[in-house]
Amino acid sequence: MIDNNNILLRNLWYYALPSHLLKPGTMVAKIFLGEPILLIRSKDGQVSAVRDICPHRAVPLSCGRFDGQEVECCYHGWRFDPKGRCVEIPSLLPEQNTDLSRFDVQSYPIHETQGNIWIYMSDGDKSQPSPAENEVPVVSGFMEQQPHLVEVMRFPCFIDHAVTGLMDPAHSPYVHRVWWWRSGELHEEVKQFDPSPYGFTVRRHQLSDNMENMSRLYWLVGGGIPEVEISFRLPGVRIEEITFGKHRVSNLTAVTPISDTETEVNFVLYGIPAWLRIFKPLIHILARKFLGQDRTVVEKQQIGLKYNPVLRLIKDSDMQAQWYYQLKREFARATSEKREFINPVKSILLRWRA
């Protein structure tokens, strides 16, 4: 059993935005963990993030203007550089010596890699991540390559239900009933799990029998039996690597909380073979449909969650969800007690039908 105490973890990197959505000389307003944040890309391509509230009269800075170097508030023209430093207050006279640093707005650590922008959300006690926390999720084997496909979708739920829904191994026969994904029959699944940094990993294995249709597609594309390895880490990052023949395809699914009732799911795909990229529009449609099925069932779940039920999880198919809640609680305790995080996950073989 688990309770429904909603905890938004701090001192972690969250997925902020696909890089291509933030052009040089532009800004994008977002909300992360209930905080209004303005993402900025200067004319020279550097990305930064500041609190999206002018300290003068609380008008969002995103309502103002950005000339590629400074943000100007639309109310009184106060100006801020991309690091949040107040650089001008037009109403001040030259002889009115005022320390402009008193009016700086909060800035946030930002890291851009592989076509993704990540933001570090601290708990307020510290503004910079420690070396261990400084590890931004990276899709191995693709260096600084740009993704071939990106899909962003809002889920009407708290982050926990988006994360556990996406990692759930037993829902596919009932939620994803599409011919190209899997057969309709249930099969026994046997997978080895191991602890990994801030999470766990499913050891490399051949694609399941119940996904024979997908296996055929991979065989046609690459001429080999597809093998899969999946890793998960806090706060809500899932990386799946599929190898088949000489090819490797990886997808990153990163879940970012907007508020207690809304979550953003970001699906990023790498490694589409060159000759298949002509079908990217179709792949995009299929990915959106697949993700939309998860969104639809989570939306239905909110009907029952309004009554604050206790969720009763079972072994072994719900073990990943149980680990997720254990990982969250341990991370929250370790942060509160200012001690090293101890991964509660142990190596284990899990079995279920799906």
C-alpha cells in the first residue's frame, strides 16, 4: 500500500524544454514545480533561466521585451540581464545612488546537451548542485547529437501518476491495443533488475514474446533480434536503448511537474536509421498516439483519485512503482538530514504476466 502524500523533490535536474523551441534572441515562459520561470537564449546562443516575476510590481517579465541581451519589464522598463541581474531602473535620477543588486531576480542553473535543456530546482538552501547531483541525464552513445523526434504532452495529474503509469509493465495489453505494438495474448515476463544511480536498471534482454509485431519491424529494419535495456532515475527520467543488427535506437522520457495537478511528459528519440527518416511524420503520429493512450487512462484515473484512496500495489508487476516511492522518500530524507543518498533498490529477478 502507498499513501498519496504529494512530494515534489528538490535539488535535482528536471527536463525544461527541447532546445529547438528556444531560438537565439527569444524567451519562453514556463512553470516548474509551481514556480514561474523564464527561459532565455541570448543572441550568442547561451541559455539561462530566471524567476518570471519583476521584483518591482510583480508583472511577469515574460510580458516584456527581450532584445537578445536584456529583458525589459513592460510596466516600468526595469531591465535585467539573462543572469537575473538588475541593470537599469529608468525612473532613477543620476544622483540617486541606488544599489541595483538589491533588485536582482533569482536565477537557476541550466545545462543544455543533446538537444535538451535541463534546469536544476533547488530547495532554496543552495543555488548550485553538488558534484553528485550535477550529473545531468545523458543518452549514451549519441554524444552531442540532436534528437530525431521530440514529443511534448501535458498530463492532467500529479507527477507520481505520470511516472508510475509510464513505467508500469502490465498495462500494455489493455491501454496500448494497437496491431503494430504487440499481440493480444498475455505472456510471462521474467526480467532482472539492478540498482543504478538514483534509480534502477532492467538488464539487457531480448524483446518480449508479446511484442512479436515490433520484433518483426526491427528485424526488417536492422536484420537482427532486438535487445532492450531500460534505466530509470529520479526525479522521473526513463532511458530505453534498443539494439538490433548494427543499429541502436534510444528514447528518453522525462517527466516534469508543473503543479500538483499537471505534469509535462517529454519523449525524445535518437538513432532513427537514415533511410527510415523519410517516415518521421508517421513515426511522430504513432508516438503521439501511443503517449496519448497513456494520457487518456491517467485522465480517467483522476476520477477515482479525487476520493483520496489508498493505492494497493502488488508484487512483482508493481515493484517498479514501489521502488519509485521508496526512492522518493529516501531522497527526501537524505536531503533533509544532509547525508548521502542510499539506494533502497536491491538486485532481484521479477516475474509477471503482460
